[in-house]
Amino acid sequence: RRRPSRCSMQAMQAFRAGVRRAAQLRAPAGNAQQSRGMASAPGVDDFAESLKWKHVSRAGVMGCILFYMFAIEHPPTPQEQPKYEYLRVRTKEFPWGEKGLFEYWMTPGDDE
């Protein structure tokens, strides 16, 4: 007996899932738990619940916008980096000169 190919097995599974889903949609709702469309508490009006989350979402977006505006107007002040003797230690000269490879273009006023 020949085994079915993997492709035909996947097609059969998809077909069975579609039939199962169609049967679920056609079946009448047996209890209120299956007919509810939202995850709210029982007895709560779905429209009121969706309206509540609409307002919560809008308030959250407005809060994010206000925080962004505040952050743009009040940027953090940069702190001075301490001059430690172990930072930027160079014992051997670079093949491209005294400065680092990209420092030449970043420091203004140095014309060599």
C-alpha cells in the first residue's frame, strides 16, 4: 500500500479544517459564551465595551504625543566625560596619521 504524499496530507488537513469551521458557523449557538464576540464580562454591552477601549486608546495616543512634545522641548543635558588616563591611549602611530581614521573629518578647524 502506498503512503500519501506530504502535500496531499496537508491538503486533506486543510479541507477537514474548513469543513469543521463551516460546521461551527452553521451550528446554532448553544450557550451565551459561544455567541459573545468580545472578551468582556458577561452582561456588559459590547458596544459600550468597544467605546471604552476606543477612548482608552485615544487617551494613550494623546499621552504619547504629549510626552514626545515634552521630550523634544527639554532635551537631556550632555554630561562632561571625565578625562581618565586609560582612555584613548596610543602607543603606536596609525598608518593614516596622528588622529584616528574618522577623527580628521569630525574635528573642525584642524587643517593639516
